[in-house]
Amino acid sequence: MKPASTQFIRSLLVALAAATLLTGCGKDGGDDQPDQIYEVVRGDFNIVITANGVLDAVKRYIIEAPPVSKQGLDIIEAVEDQTVLKKGDQIVAFSDETYLDELEDQTIKIEEAEKNLMILQQDYQMKIADIVSAIKAATDAHRISREALEKYVSEDAPLAKKNFQQDLAAARQDVEDEEQNLASLKASLLSASMGDEAARLEIEEQVENSEMQSEELESNEEKASYDLRIFKQYTFPQQSRKLEQDQVRAEMDLQKELVNSAAQRLQIERKIQTQERLLHSLKQQKRDLLENIAMLKVTAPVNGAISYGDPNPRRHNQQQKEIVVGAKMNRSEIIGSIPDLSRLVVNVDIPEISRSKIDPGMRAEMRIKALPNLRLSGVVEKVSDLATSLVFWDRSSPKIYPTIISLEQNDPSLRPGMTVEVDMISEVISSVLFVPVEALFVKEGDVYCQVKKAVGSEARKVVIGRSSSSYVEILEGLEEGDRVLLSREEL
């Protein structure tokens, strides 16, 4: 073990001189107070890294301004900082004047949209009735044309043909009958020529009439044959074709009416759907407005005391916005937090020069400035692997390593934000002789202690070893039981 340098001791003593004088240890030039005496014993002392930290909760419920306005939020009500709240109690209320105006406008828009939707639905019903009527008329026309064609082809045309055929057959029969009558009359005329003259003349007249009747009947036969031929070659084909064309035209009209009706129905249905979507959107906007208005009253999510400001210790150097009536906040801006007091930790910023001496699991002893009689102990839980600027927005500021120390006990008087003096025990020096730093002084380049004697005291040169901010290991020059004065003869 190598002794520490005299220069190091000199620096250490100079650094502690002011603190020693303020606590009354050692002699002051004009005082007559007796020196304090320390008895040298063999024991343990700790080499510690001392730093200041801030008490914080492991878990915080962050309270943010509602994310509802791009123009800013005006505070109209706010509880005082550190107010103890119950779950559901109001913390901050923001002005809802703008939102109420928007809500009124939105209500008017919804009423207008509902009225327009009702008109469209009524028009739709009327249009559907017109469409049904038009389709029915086209369907009836198509049915009538089809039935007319079927009736003509299957009933009217065969009947007409049959009548023409019967007329022709009757005309032919009349011709045959008259020919037979004429032949009979001619036979009678031959037999009457050798008898009565008067009878002969009468028969000749009858023959002449029969011949004339035969000619007329033959003409009727020709006409009946012509009518039948005309029906077969012209009348039936033309009428059938006309009725077929009427059926095709009626079918096309029906298809056209169906297409137009579907287009008209789809058009008005789209208008209704567009209006319904508009109405749904307006109602959703109204619901959003109501939700936004409800969010303007920020309440406590849990029981606890509200602490205004950003709880992030890295941002404590920023100017915190004052949460008071009349202040303006941005949406989602942090209002404050409600800490969970069931478990507390200490946030410590370790200087870059001391980072290598701090490891997780290291013991720590702590004192609360606001509670001087309270002593706490804990363990280094986490040391950041990356350095951070002490002032997070200033890269030129000193580098620190954020460190978390977990507490092993809790106390109802502890509150987040309290300043904590932390001694992190980097090494325990066991079973050695040691004295307080105040017992050492440097004279002519060597380190001395003022040892108490039965009468008076003597300066004794010592060899020192390891040291902390409070104690120094003595390697040579003192024995257990020696009593040293806590004073400095020379610095």
C-alpha cells in the first residue's frame, strides 16, 4: 500500500478548512475554546462519493393539457401547487367559450343536414313510386304485345286462314252445283225441243240464267282463291312481322325503363348515402366537441398531491410555466404530475470524473436537508451508460451520468423534490487505524498529528494511506488509543 502524497493531503485539508472552522472544530486564532480530542481506534471507515440528489417517485402520473386546441388553452381555474387531491378532483379547468360556439354551430349544421336527408328520403319514395309505375306500364305493354303476337299466330291467323279456305271451298262447291244444274237444264232443253215450244223457251231462259250464274260463281271462286293466296303470301307475314316488331319494341322499352329506373334509383340513393355520411360526420364532430369540452376539466387520475411542472429532472433547469388563472397552455403540454409515494428513489447526477467509481449495487447513505434528523439508506440501482449534458439543451454544459438510488425505507414526511445529500460507499476500509481529516496538518512538506499528552501535546509525524472526505488511514506514527487534537497548527 503506497502512502498518499503530501500534496494531496494539503489539498484535502485546504478544502475542508472552511467547514472545520464553521463547525467549531480545532482552534481559531482568537478563541480560548479547548481543542476537541479524538481517540485513535482500529476499525472500519468508508470511502464515499458525495453528491446532491433529488427525491422522486418511481412512478408518476403525468398530467397533461388536453390535446384539443391548436390556438392554445386559457386556464380559468387551477388548484394550488402541492394540493392533496382525491381521484376525480378537478386540477385545472380551461375556457370552453370557443368550443361552446362551435357546438352551437355544429348543432345547427346537424339540424340542416337532417332536414336535407328527410327531403331526399321523401324524394326517394316518390321517385320509387314513379319508377314502379313506369316499369309496370312498360311491363304491361310488353305483355300485351307478346299476347297479341301469340293470339294472332295461334288463333287469329289460323281462323282467318280457315275462313278463307272455307270460302274457297264453298265457292267451288257453288260452281260445281251450278255446273251440274246447267248440265241438267241443257239436257232438259234437248228433250223439250221436240215438244212444247213454251216449255222449250222457258228452259232456254233457265239455261241462260244458269250460265250467267256459273260465270258469277266462278268469279267468286277466283276471288276466294285470291283472298286465300293474299293472306298466305302478304297479310299473315306482314301482320306477324308487325306484331313481332311491336313485341321487340315493347321489350326494349321495358329494358330501357329498367336501366333508367336503376340509374335514377342509384343516383338518389348515392345522394342519400352522401347526406348520411355528412350527417354521421357532423354528429361525430359534435361528439368530439363534447369530449373535448369534457377534457377541458382536467381531474386527478389517482389520490395524491399535484406537483406542477415537468417532473423530468433533466428539464428542471428550464423555466417552469406557472399554472395560474389566466395563463395559456399548449395542447398536450405537461401541467404537472401526481407521484406514487409508495416507493421513492433519489435521482443523482454523477459528474463525469466520478463515473468510474460508481457501480450498481453500491451502498448509499443519505440525509434530507429539509429533515435533518432523518437518515436514509439505499442502493445504487442504475447508472446511465451514456453521458448527458447537465443542462440538457446546452451541449457545452458539464457532462453527467443520471443515476438512480433506491431507498430501503420510506417515511410519511418524505416528498418528491426534496434535496438529498448522498454518500455512495465506493469502498469499505476494514480494520485499520484512522483519524478525522481535521486531525491532520502539513508542516514543512510532511503530515502531522497533534497528539495529546499527560501534560500538553506534541506534533507527531504520520504516514497516511487511503482517505475519504472525512477520514484518513494512518499507516505509521500513531497507535491505537492515542488521542489526537482536532485542530490545525499549520496549513
